[in-house]
Amino acid sequence: MKFLGFLIFVFVFLMAFWCLIFLASVIPYFIFVWLKEGKLDEDQIPS
């Protein structure tokens, strides 16, 4: 039972770790593209 809890803990920890890496790499890229393309007007947003 302790081993199962340890596995769940490691799995959740790794998921949070990869999520942080993903957010730290993707969000600045989206901000860069957003600024480079110019701020979106209402008519540019796809419906």
C-alpha cells in the first residue's frame, strides 16, 4: 500500500514538473507571437 502511494506521488510530481516546463516554454512563445503579430482586433478573432 505504501508502494502504491509512492508511485502515485511520483506520477503526480512528474506530471506537475512537465506541466511547469510546458507552461514556461509555451506561454512566452505565445506572448512573443501575439506581440509580433500585433494585438488582435475584433475582426481578426476567428468565430
